[in-house]
Amino acid sequence: MNWFYLVLNLCSFAIPFAFSFEKRASFYKKYFALIPGLVITATIFLIWDFWFTEIGIWKFNPDFVLGVEWVNLPFEEWMFFVLIPYSCVFIHESMRYFFPVDPFQRFGKPIAILTIVFSIIMAVVFNDRYYTAVTFTLLAMFLTLNLVVFRSWFLGRFFMTYVISLIPFGIVNGLLTSMPVLIYNDLENCGLRIGTIPFEDFFYSMLMLLINITVYEHLLKSREVS
């Protein structure tokens, strides 16, 4: 089963990648906006991942990885932070094709504000739990940047993408946490799980998607303006 994490990554990526070249969507033509977001987000999350692995917040089950490591992280984990965000941004772009007018535009800001408030509460209440505190603090900070500094116009569409992405997220992360490929130190999270998935993972995923889409959307807009 050492191939499990590798195959899971590749299966998650295969269909979005194949449809990226479909004539109507032509997602590949927007790689100029996609790739910088993937690089920036992967860099942030790999540093975070390395730190948490080093201090024992989580660890990888050797039974489900190939054993090839870079900077103390499995090769498959490096793949995860490129292939999974790629697939999620593909979903985001597909929603633009099916819904040219954002049906949730007016809800973006209120949902963001509610998420910020909830994240601050979680970070304060569980300030002694590394995974909980770091995840919710960073999510609150980055959503605030989108509202106040970036004045992002796409938050309604982002939250729609996020809700839809919860379906493949539930499958992929459910497998990762049930095998388990990734073993969590439950002393460093709030202790709540949805199935086998730690509650924090849902917001970790939201943050990862938000950073990717923020870079993606702003680069798309800058190309349109120029």
C-alpha cells in the first residue's frame, strides 16, 4: 500500500487536467494566472507542513507513502500542494463557465465577515492548540486582507467553489484520515471530527483554496486591464 497516497493524488488530478484542454473551458490558457498562485500557496503550506511535522503536530504513516522524502516531507505531500489546488481552481473556473454571472456575489462579504468572526473565536478559545490556533488565525487574517486591502470582488464565487469542492475534499481527505495516511496529534486540535476528518481541515482547505484563487483572480483581472 506504499503507493496509496501517490495514486490518490494522481486520481484527484487526472480528470481536471484532462478537461483543462476542453475547447469550451480552455483552462490551460489561464495557466499564466494559475501557476503563480500554485507556487506561492505551495511554498507557504510546505513551510507550515514542515514546521508541524518537526514539532509533532502530525506525522505520515510510512505504510502509505513511497519513502522518498525532500526536507523531511514525503514526495507525495509535495505533489498534494500542487495537484489538489490545481483541481480546486479548475472547479472554480468551471463554475465561471456554467455561471457567467456570480449568483452569490452579494453574499460574499457577509459570509467572509462571519467566517472571520468565527475564526477569531476559535483561535482565542483554542489558543493552546497549535493546529486550531494557527489555522483560524491565518484564515481570519487572509480573509480580512481580501476585504480591506485587496477589496476582492470574487468572494461570492469563491465560497460557491469552496462548497462544491467539499465533495471531492470529503472523499480525498476522508481516505487520508481513515487509512490513515496522515496521523494527527489530537492534543493540538479542538478534538472535533467530521467522520474521520479533523474539524480544522475544512478551514485549512478553505485557506489553501483562498490564497490560490486570490492570486488567480487578481492576475486574470490585471491581464484584462492591460
